[in-house]
Amino acid sequence: MKPDAPESPAPSDAAARRAARPVVCYPVDTLPRPDVAALRAARTGWSAVGSILVPPREARCFEVPAGHFFRIVCVDGPQVGDLNLWNANDLGERFFSGKTRALHGTHLSTGDRLWSSLPHLRPMATITEDTLDWYGFDEWGGSVHDVIGTRCDPYTHRLLAGGDYHHCCHSNLARALGGHTHRPPAAAEADVHDVLNVFMCTGFLRDTGQYFMKASPVRPGDFLEFFAEIDLLGALSACPGGDCASEHSSDAARCHPLLVEIFRPPALPCGWASPPRNGYPRTHGL
């Protein structure tokens, strides 16, 4: 955090320096836009092909073939979830929350895409419906579905609170991925990465810049829907913070399950093709 009483004196032109206009780092005018209408049209006549109920304070893995849809659904009570995505055929290609944030902003909604890690950098999934898009940004600067938080983890818990808590989302995801790939959690956790915080309401305090959370507006029946651009392996943790109204990484919060539903459309969306990996030749100037 910035100090309350800076040690360095402000220069005489401090006001002019602060008045410099912001410049968007990554203009997206040339970024290919998904045809959300065509994706949604492909849902007509779709069939449910799988569902996974994620228990409170646990995580589960699921697979979604390219060209299919999946939904994360609030089914019982207000609950947030931490989502990891990988290329189902190559765990080295995973969701890149930092680049997704740079391209789409701090909080995601319909039409935004989840981008994969370097050197692949391609859309992994496209958000096709968000029943919480009405929330927008509140008076605190908070909104839902963020790509700014990392995930609650036992290392930070020990650092700040002492003791060990084994149902942080990082540990939940490590156990789930380990079970899916037949590895111990200590080996699988190297593939666990920064998340999309589904349904979580977050922002940055304007005075200190600190990351905050507040009660999620999600209610039973709300969902976030995705279209799989490539073959996906996903893992979803039902966060031990419940709706994150007060705390996380403890057994005190009231927690609920989350449901993952997977759908197969009768035909691929009109004009759609699975995106190739990024075309940069990786010469890096040599």
C-alpha cells in the first residue's frame, strides 16, 4: 500500500504529472470478436451430456469437448467458485488470468474470452451468458466474475493467520487435479493457476488500493455459461468463503455446492472453427 505520509517531497509540477491522461495498455479494436449470436443460436436443440456437483469446500474436475457449452450454476445458496481451465490434451496450456484481465478488464461478462498462457495465447472459452450482468459496478467499484484475485491458498493462510487450513481453493484444486491425473496433490499443484472467480464480488478500495470482497449477489438459478473453443479440462472449487461476505479460508462461512452442466449442440455454430495457437514464431529477435 502507498504510505499515508510519503517520505519523498512532491515536486513543484506534481499536479501536472498527476493530471496526465490514462492510456489503455491494450486497445482491442483489432481483437477478433466472437459471434455471440451465432454461438447462442447453436444452443437450440442442445442436449445435456453431463453434470458434476461440486461439494462445499471441495473441487471437482470436468471435461468439455471443443464446440460444447458448459454452465456453472448456483443451485442451493449464494456461493462463489474458483475456476481453472487447461487444454485437455496439454496441461502446459492453461488459463492466463493476467492477459485476460489486460484484454477484457478486471471483471468478465458475456462476449469476453478466457485466454490461454504463452506461447499459445488463444481463446479457450467464450462467455455466452451471464445472469449477473445486471450488477455492473457498484458504489464501491465492486463487480462480479473477477480476474484480479489469485485464489485462497494455505501458504498465505499460514503467513497471515498461522496454522494450516486444507480446504483453501488452491488445495481443493490440487486435490481434484491430482485425482484426475493420478498424481499426489503436491505434484499436481504446479499446474494449478490463477483463477476466474465465478460469482465473487470484488474490487479495489479507492483510498488504499487493497483488494476487497463483499457478499456475492448470486442466488439459486443464476449461472455463468461458456462455449468451449478448444478441448477443455476444468476444475471448479466451491470456495470455503461461501458468498465471501465476511471471510474465507475457514469453516465458519456457510457454504453451498455448485453445479457444472455440460451441453452438446446438434451442430457446430455457423462459421465457427476452433482457434489455432498463436502464430508468433518464438524467435524472440534471434
